[in-house]
Amino acid sequence: MKIVKIIRFIAVLLIISLLNSCANAEEAEKYADNFYNAMKLNDYETLKNMIDESMLEVNSMEEISILFVQKESLGEMISFTKETGFDYREANGLTVVRFLYTVEYKSTTLYEYIRLTQRGKEYKVVNYGYYDNKEKRQEFIDHVEG
């Protein structure tokens, strides 16, 4: 009987943990969608405000701004679609969520990723990138997340 109670307790903890990570992922997904909506509108001020300070330790805001302007040269963003699934991690008191997107532009299709970390009640972009094929994107993700 004692073993059954322990197993039930562990199962309940796992379910609570899973529900919590799904709820956090839903919040992060809304934030990622807001990021893409701002990109679609070329709203650089909103995009800059969504960048986490840790991303600025690697790239200057000027470099990040150039990235957004370069994407504008691809023509109008037609649509962005989140691919199935997400990666959710908690470490050292930080929650990090990664999503993959397929983004259609007038002239091309890009395969993008966005990693967000929770800062207080909101999420900030800690890593963002795009590639012209899924294999290159996956190679980068494997390298970063190893």
C-alpha cells in the first residue's frame, strides 16, 4: 500500500509539473506571436523592447536592428506558422522556451527559431535566427543546445 501511495504522489507531481510547463509555454507562445506580428509590421521599437539584455551581451542593438532591416528586404511577410511542439527548460532559476516557425515572404520561405526566457511576468527574446532550409536551422540548434 505504501508503494502505491508513493507512486500516486509522484504521478500527481509529474502531472502538475507538466501542466505548469504547458501553461508557461502558452504564455511564451503568445509573446513569440507578438514578436512576429511586430516583425510583420516592421515595428522596430516594439521588437527592440522584446530583446533580453543577455542577447545584447552578444550582439549590439545596432547589429540586431540591421538583422530586422535585412529581413525587410525579403519583401512583405505573408504568414508565419509555428511548427508543432516546443522545447521547454528550467535551469538556474530561468525558464527558457524555444519555438520553431516557418515564415513565408513574398520572395522566399525561411525556417526560424526563437528562444525566450521569462523575466518576471513577461518573456524576452534571448536568441533568434533564420535559415533558408530546415537542416541548417537544426544544425545550429543542435550546436547551441547540444
